[in-house]
Amino acid sequence: MAASISLFYVMKEQTPQLWPGGPVYRAAGFPISTDSVLLSAFARLQGAPRCADLGCGAGLLLVLLGSRCPAARLTGVELNADAAEVARQNLAANGHSAHILTGDLRQHRALLPAGGFDLVIANPPYYPVASGAAAADSARAAARSERTCTLQQLCAAAAWLCRTGGAFCLVHKPERLSELCVCMTQAGLEPKRLRFVCSRAGAAPSLILMEGRRGAKPGLTVQPPLVLARDDGKETDELRSIYHR
């Protein structure tokens, strides 16, 4: 399965719909990725939640969450000023009065109040700074490696923003599961829900979806794997449903 699956879209001027009749999204260098789409479906939304996306890029996760829950109050934090401006435009184009901050997650205490959110969500860089080949430009390098925010710093920011009982949901790589659990628990976020993402049934997972809750009691539920393709190579019914196909 390709690392990034483009949603079916209908071109309308320069801004495509994510699915027919669905929200619009202008990528502007932040393409639609399987990771973010699966994460948006994994997050649980109830009532009119206060949602924050840490490292929101051009706002894809917030657009997807807003499409699921129009009453949600959406906030994004993004270090790249150009991306933050595109996020504002994407949210406004979909009728959401989201609050997009241009700021550094490592300065989270100065950016947003403690305990102000029911749900914090993130599709963070997957790799430590010293691992793998460096991306060609600074924006791609920041999106790929933890040069501007480590996993430990991300969890600390999420714990600060979550209310007691609030959820932190993220997508990451399976090889960092142990480290992720340690970082979450050290920050006061108890791992509560885990789902592996596999290209096919029986294949080793390529992604993990994790939910932690601030101040929760220990006890982790491992959900059945999310399988992306059947043995014949066609998408599973669950993936088609997530992509509104």
C-alpha cells in the first residue's frame, strides 16, 4: 500500500473537495496523507469538543474533525507561518472560525491555557534528528524529523493542554511504541487505546494509532488491526468508509 493515498476529489478552481460534497482543502505543500486521514477517524468526538492540533500544517486534521463535528471548537498550532496562514484559509473556506496560532510547541505554556481542551491530536515527525536521510528543504525536514519538537516535548505539550480526562490522539511508527508509552506516562497521559495499521491481513504494522488520557487509571485496550487492503489488493470496506468512497 502506498505511503500516501490521495482522497477522491472534485476540482473546483484551485481548491479540491476531499470527497464529493465534502469539505475543501488546499494542500499548499502539505499533501493529504493516509496517516492524517486514519488519525482523524480514530479520534473520538463527543458533544462539542474543544480540539487542538499540534503541528497542524495546512489544517487537514482540523478540516476533517470539523466535518465530523461542526460544533467543535478548533485550534491549531503551527511553527511555519506560511502553513499556518494556509490553515486559516482552509478552515475559513469550510465555515470554521478556528484559532490558528503561529508558535513553537516547546513554548506551549505561553501559547495556550492549561487544561483547555477535550481532545488534542497530532501527526508528528516520526524520526529522531540523527536517523535517516535529511529532507531537501527545511519544511520537509521539520515534518519528517524531530528537529523542532521531540516526542517527549510533544507529549508534555499535549498533557498541558488536555483537561483531566481529556484525550491525546496521535499516529506514529510501531518501532517507537515503547518510547511513546514512556513519554506519555511521564507526562501524565495514560495510554488507553491502541490500534495497529497493516497494509494487509497478517502483515507487520506500518503505523500505530494511540490514545492517551490525562489523569486516567492504567489499562490499555488493543483494538483489532486496521487493515488497508484485501488479499486481492482492493481496499477494505473500512478504509473505503473512512475515505467516503
